[in-house]
Amino acid sequence: MSFEVTVSRKLGDTHIACSFAAPPGLTALFGPSGAGKTSILNMVSGLLRPNQGRIAVGGEVLFDSAAGMDMPVQQRRSGYVFQDARLFPHLRVRANLAYGARHGGVMSQAEVVDFLGIAHLLHRWPRTLSGGEAQRVAIGRALLSNPRFLLMDEPLASLDRARREEVMRVIERLRDEMRLPILYVSHDRAEVERLAATIVEI
């Protein structure tokens, strides 16, 4: 199984609970805004601690409340792609890609740049990029962190139709060629039906 997640967490007046086991491929958490999808993603990444439950990715346990086990964020090695690209505005694209890069990854920076088709963007400032270009750079930065798995939080939500298609094709290539486990959040039914091997309704 790529993802085995059983978590429960109280956030204010909201109780978030979810349980699923997903085979290899892209797994989508699908549901309306405010349902807790991003919170579940944050629990898998280690940014938010469940009150109870168990999280395993690729057979490796990241969190188990019964066993008192909570792997630190940096050891989980998740590549996180947010809805807004969150590029550093004071760094050019090349430096944004290099930030947080880890040695020993499955792809070098040159290979990531070629894979994503962003060589022509390397000297640009983030403020000059389109939404689709910025998301491709954000995906590249996540890949260069040498992740064991990818977390994607509505990466297409702020893009226009043309840019959505551009980034969608990149995600399909990640799914089919990189074969990294991907946990993907969306409230768009057509999007998850196109991308996901497994859809978990939240």
C-alpha cells in the first residue's frame, strides 16, 4: 500500500476523522472546502499531529499514537506542493529550485529542469511567472528535496483553464513516470477522476 491513514483530530469545534488504505499511484482526497482535506495532508506531512491514529507510507510508519511514535517532519521526506506556489520572491527560479535540495535524490537539478520544461525560466524572478510556470517551479523544488512521496494541496485551484491543463499534464507524468506515491487534495470531481487511481471522499 502507498498510503495507510487512520487519523482523528479535534480542531476547535470541528472533528476531523479519516481512514483509508490506497494502492500505489495517485490518491485523491475529494470533498468540499472546509471538510478537513488539507488538515489530513498536514497530518501525513507531520505539520499537524493527530489526536490519535496511525499513518504509514510505503509500509513505513510515520505516526502511531498507540505506540507513541511520531516521526519528525524532516525525516518523513514529503515533497509538499501548496495551492499557491510559495516561491521565495527574493530568489530567482534557479535559487528557488536549489533551496532545500538534498543530495542523493533520484533526479539532479538538470534532470528536474528538463522533466518540467523550465530551463527558460531559471533566470526569472517569481513575480514575472504565470501561475502555471510558478507551479511547475514549485513541483521542481519538491522533487529536488529527494521526497519519498508527494503531497499536493489543490495545485490547480488558482490557475486558468490553459495553465490547469499544462500543470495537469505534469502531474500525470509524475504519476506515470516517477511512480512516487502522491496524496492529492481537490474539490473538483473531473480533476480527480482524470488523475487518481484511488478517490477518498472526505
